[in-house]
Amino acid sequence: MRSLTTIIITIAGALFLTSCSTNPLSSKTEDKAKVEVTPESVGTIAFQSIGEEQAAENLLAMGNPAPVNLLDQSTMPQFSVDAQQALEKKSATNGFNIDTVDGKVRITSSTPVLFGTRYDTIEVVMDATVFDGIEGNESVIGLHGSTVHTNGTIDYYIVEDRDGDDVLNGKSAPQKAALLIHTVYTKSVVGHPAGESTILFFEVGAGDDNDFGDETDTAAKADNLIYSASWIKMRSDDTLAYAFYEDADGDGVIAATGEGTVDVRFYEKGNPLKPFVEYEKASLCVERDGEGKERTARFTAEEKFITGRLNRLWVVDATGDSTISSGEIALVHFATNSPAAADSETTAQAVFTIDPGENLGDVSDNLLKELLLAKSFRFGTLDSLAFHCTFDPAVPHGEKPTAGSFELTATYSNGQTATLVGTFSTNVIEATYTGPEGNVTEVTLREGESNS
């Protein structure tokens, strides 16, 4: 299930809308007194609107901020050599401490590792198994420790029982445990300033063999289960990012050797690579079949800029259902609004009708069939526009539209309205123009030219 942590959603967008996504302020500043409504001016708007599909996969591209190998980190920590030798009643090379606390045997050890020191504490039941001479038959009831790295990073871990028998290696199946890993950065390292920390939390099961194994025990790990997973990045008490993985199909499992369906939610704010963005968040559903093949079946997203502009994206099928089954047409909705007085664009709504192919999360085989667009402006020559375009043929991912039909209504800031209805091919529009006075003209317009 590793790919669940590497999903990058790039569903839909528009060149004419990029001011809403890559820049928090649009910048149309034309003087209202210079408004001139002509077939050519309306044609320019039509060409711009047709070209809005060009940035379709870049409008709201959001990547899960969690580590790409997050789910792989759900394996139980590997004991240090000293702690393992003590547990198996062997003599350790570097020594360890054993004492008894409240009827428990506690084994503690510290072991040098590459660029740091590893500390482990294992607690076992104080019973006859501790003294019977049989290796590794003790009931482990607690496990925690840390690794202190020379670069100032400290990894803390703790493992607790979750199946109710209070034993981590109980004999009755199924065994279930919680694993928490807390990483603290006391000094700045690549990608993590001093004072930052991350928390990983998993609920895991040992599977049919009732053996959790560890990172070196591939056979034992093969049937392990992950019931839930989460990742949080913080600075002091401030949450900077998170990712939550939850069961979506009712079987209680988010990752296993077989099929399953997982809900993923993630959030990020204060990304230094996106200085205008206040936060981004998304929710998606990923389906996985018995062969490990995955597809995104549901997706919504939101981003807010420091200026107050809010962008939202959601996907439904033709019936309004938010789950997109294989072979269904998807309607990708985008909406934005801005309260900023300096922003000329007040609102924009767009609906992209696409054939997403087999996987909503993979844009490589997308086909854009239709575009609906509505915009309103705070200032500039335009007050609002409404645009509907059908692409024939449908536009493959990464390509420009070659032909289709459209309807455009443009309302200017001086109150005048004009329409253009017709067809287009590469750089050419043939349409019926209806001007503000009701005058009707058949026009042929070429992109970049000033006459009909």
C-alpha cells in the first residue's frame, strides 16, 4: 500500500483561472471608460476561455505531505542485540540491566548505532517462564525506547497492546498492538527546522501467523494488518500538517495483503515553497484490488490564500455521486471567491466534464469533453461572463483543443451585454455575434487579429 502515501492529485484546472491558484490576486485593471464592445473584443474572451483547459491538471495540484514510506514504518521496532540476548537468556556482548518493578521484569539496554545511540526497555511478566531456560517464551507486556542521533534528532517509540490480553506476544490470535513513533528535531536538519516534531501512530495486527516480525523478518510481516494510521507534523503546539488513513469499506483494515478501500485525509499549512498559500487540505478514497492495483475513486480539496481567496475542488459522476466507478464520466467542479478589495476577480465557477480512464488519480489518460465557466469581477472592463464549450474531439491530457462548439455571454462593466455562439477550430472562430443593441452579425475571427 505504499502508493497511498505518494498520491499526487492533479484533477482539473484552467489557464484563465490560474490567477486564482498560483497567484492570490488577479490583475485586470482596464479603465471602464475605455470599454468597447465589438465582435473582436468578445472573440478575444472566447479564445481565452477555450484555452482554459491548458492548465487543467495544474490548477489545484496537491501532494500528500506525509513521508512516502509512511505505511512501511508500521513494523515493530527491532530490539537491540543486547536487549534481544537478555530476552533469550544469552550473554550479551555490551551488557544490559535487569530489575523487577511491580511484578514485572524490566530489561534496559543502550547500544551504539550508526550516528547515534539506541535505548530499549522491554517489560515481561514475572512468572516461571523467566527462569525456565527456554529462549524467548516470556510474555512481553511493554516495549519502549529511543534512538538519539548525533545530528540532534531523537526518535522515541512505544508499543502497547490493543487486543485486550495485555500481552504483546500473546498466543491467542489475533494479536493487535498500537505503535507510536515521536521524532523530535533539537537541531535543524534537512527539511526540518529546530523545534519541529512528527508523530506517527499505527494500530497493527499480527495476521494469521500471530507474529508481528520486524523490519528484517519479511516472512512474518507478509500477513500483517494495518487497522489505522496517522502522521502529524508540529512546531510547539501548532499543527503544521497531518495525514490520516482510515477504513472505508467496513472491514476494519486499511492495508493488508488483499484488497481494501482506504479513506485518506491530509492537510498542510505554512509550506515555504508556497508563500501565498495559508493552507491546503484534501480528502480522497483509494480502492485496492487483490493484485495490489490501486485507483482513486473519490476526491475533494480546498486551498486558502493569505489574501482570503478560497479555492474548492470536488468531483462527482453524472448522477451526483461522489464515488467515481471505473468507466464513469467525472464532473470536476472548481469554485473560488476572494474578499480582497485589490482583487479584480470576485468569484469563478467551472465544471470540467472528463473521461478519467481507469483511475481518477492518474491524469495521463484523461479526456476533456466539456467546460462550463462563470466568472464575476470587482473591477475592470468585464462585469461577468458565462461560457459553455463542447470539445469535439475530446482533448487528451497535455494537448490543445482542435475543434468544438461554444456559447459565450459577456456582460461589460458599462452594463452592455454581447453574445457569441458558434464553432471553433485551431485559432479560428466562426460564430453568430449579437451586440448590445441586438444587432446580429456572422463573423469569422482569427486569434490575434483585430478584424473580422
